[in-house]
Amino acid sequence: MLRKSVKWLVVAPTLGVGGYTLARKQYSEFAFRSKNLFLDANELQKIYKNEIVQNSGNAIRLHPSVGAKNPERRRIVVVGGGIIGASTVYQLGKNGNNVDLVLVDRNPDAGLETSYQNGGLFSLSLCWPWTNWSNMMVLIKSFFNFDNEKLGTFKFGIGSILEPNFFTWGLNFLIRCSGPNADITNMKKLFNLASLSRRELTKLNEEDLSLADVVHKSVKGTLRLFQSKNLVDHFQEFPKHFKNLGGQLNWLNSTEEVKGVEAGLADSKVQHVAGAEMTLDFNMDCLKLTNGLINVAKEKFGAKFLQNNEVKKFVFQKDSQQCIGILTSEGFIPADDVIISSGNGSKPLMSLLGYKVPILAAKGFSVAVKKPSNRLPLEHNIYDENQYVYVTSLGDEYRISACAEFVGFDYSIPENRKKWLLENTEALVGDVERNTARFWTGFRPMSPDSAPIIGAIPGRARVWINSGHGAKGMVQALGSGKLISELVLGKETSISASDYSLNRFYFI
């Protein structure tokens, strides 16, 4: 009897997982075929002649701004006009031959979502994954906090549970982040991609785009600060692995040493018992970089940027089942390849293809305030390990970014959150000019292991993804663009592509 019970403890979950996998595959194929368009050669010829073709209740006409595809050139369409899409189209132009590039975005201009006013840090040192058990326990506890006056860095609400991909994301978090070395494995992925981005940024500045107005290299790096010995103990594993990967870190053992390297903390209202100075980091304006990359792609590589174009369906050839373009709100854009690089907007697009891509929206906040004229400027980025608050110096402003709220797509900025941001800022650097504060919120597209999803989409020939960068999109953008361009163009990859493949996830 006991042997039978043990047997069923093994067999039942196996059958359950197998049954789910089979049912999921069947549904995926049904969704794929019912939500997209499949055209035959005759229909394509009519469209290329500017005729309107009726297919599955859709009136399909050629997009007026792009026209038919040149058969002697390879047209690649990139969906998403933020920093990731901009980097992708730039790297395709840089590394490709005989390619026609089209960048498509649903907004009226580039970088109007998460790329608009992020924290501004280009930081190799912040490569420790957010999605770890320590943060997840804090997040779960926050679900039961009903006191609006006791806000923390993390918040978990019912809106997140209602997201279609929530349970897929959660299961993959359990799988990808539960091993004894999961944090270190994920950290290596993030560091390798950020290092590639740093190298590509140097090339960009030397060859294609002056970054004088984009990069702020007046800072000496990032200061990671600790308010308690417990936080220091929790951090102990990081320096060894960070240095092994090629990072640079100077350990500061006291409040005096911290203030000795950063005079701008003279008016700080908190005592930091230790700190870590990472000297390879600097600041950038993400929106300026996004627009700069798109301008280079347009002027140097002939790319077209189509705003106010929302993707409605993917278009596949009936016989070959290969993707041959997209149908937008403005018409059909023929293509040889389509790359999805639209952050949280990637989820509904992947749903059209029958996939539950494990990306969850992590709501973040930032505030820009004028620097006080009577105080020494900060010479470092400041990162407070206690509240996960980042302070960067951009021109005549401080930009403060913080928080990860998993609450669904709620664009409001509550007054208590504004208060929390300003109070934590002033605790770190002293009083600021509150009357100059400009608040903003955006949604970071977070994968279960904090690393982006880059590569081909299985079973959907000629469709690719470059998304899920979380809070590190600007740091990883040029590296991600380089990697996806190498994959699409069939070149040897600069770093291991399998680390970022969609295939690493389950139940999708």
C-alpha cells in the first residue's frame, strides 16, 4: 500500500505537468492561428499592387509609408521605440549589409514609456538580480500591509495577480531562482550583457554619435551604502564575484571613510556603517540616447521610424508558415524578420503568437529636483541598500529613482509615495528644493531571473524577441541590440546567447 502511494506521488504530478504541457501546446497553436493572418502568394501579389485584400474579416492594404519589399534586400521590422528598440535598429544597421530597417511604435514619439525618465545610471555594479528570495519575501509581506503611512520600497497588490502572465512568471521564478547558486548565475548574465553594452557605447561614441550631451562622466562611480551590519553581512558574497567578473570595487569600512570619498554627503541625516565604491559607473540621459540612436539609424543606415502605429496582427505565409510582416493600425508592413522589443508591450504581442511570455510589470518612480546652490555637488551616484534608493546627478538636477510596485498598470503617483521619495532623498543628501520636484512613473518589464529574453521565438519562423530588461534596460540596451542583431543576421555572437533564450523558461 505504501509503495503504491509513493508511486502515485511521483506519477500524478508527472501526468499533471504532461497534461498541462499538451493542453498548453494545443491552445498555443489555436491562439496563433486564430489571432494572426495567413496569406497565399496570390493575395500577396494583389497587396503589392496596392489592391485591398479581404482576409479573415480584415481589409488588408499596403502601408503607405513603406511600400512593397525590395526582394534583393532584407527588410527587418523592429517593434518598440524605447531604448531597447532604438539600440536594436541601430545595431542592425551597424552590423548588417543590404538591410532595410523599419522601427515601429504605437506612441507619437520615441522613448515615451519606461525610457522617458529612468534613474540615469549606467552601472555595471548593480548587476545583482532583483528577483531573489530576500526581495520576494519583503514583497509578499507588503501584500498584507494596509497602512498607507508605512510604505516600503516594494509593494505587491491584487492588480499584479490579475495580470495574465502572473502565474507563469511566478512558477518560473521558483524554478530559476531557487537553486543554491541562482543569484550568482543570474548576476553573471547581467554583468556580461552590461559589459558588452559598455564596449558598444565606447564604439558608438567613437564612430557614430557624440555622447557629450548624453553621458555625464563627471561622477567618480557609484557609492553603495549600508546602514546596518546585517546589510553588510548580506552583501559579503557580492564583492568576490563582482571582482572575478572584472568589476572594480573599493570597500569603505566606516561612516568617516564613506564621507571621506564623498563630500556631498556632509548633510546626510543617516549613518552609513560601510560602503562600496564602484568606479566604472557613470550617468546617462536615457531619452537623449534613445533619440540619438534612432537619428543615427535614420541618417546613416536609412531606417524609417513609424510613430502612431499599433501592431494588430502578425502576417504569415500560408505555405511556409514563415512570418512575412505585421499588420498595424496604418496598414501591412512586409518584412523578412520581425523583432519584438517593446517592453511590457511585448506581452500582448507574444500572446498573439500563442505564448505567455514571463514578463511582469514592476512599477517604479522617479523625481527630478534642482540641486541646492549652497551645497557641495555629489561626485558619485548614491545607492542606499536600506531603501533601494538611487540618487544620480544629471546637469543641474538630482534624479532620484526607487521602488518596485507589482500592482498592475496603475499610472497614478499617490501623495504618500511622493512624500516617501522626497523624505528618503533628504535623508541621504540633505534638504532639496521640493518646489522644483517633477515626478514620474514607469513600468519595468521584469523577467523571472532579471535577465532579458533575447532570441528566436520557437515555432514562429522569422519572429524574434529582445525584451524583459527590468530596471536595467539602459545598461543592457546596446549589448542586447548587438546580441539580437548577431542572431538575426546569422553571425557569431559576442556572448553566450543561450543564457537569454526564451527556452530557459517553462509553462509558456
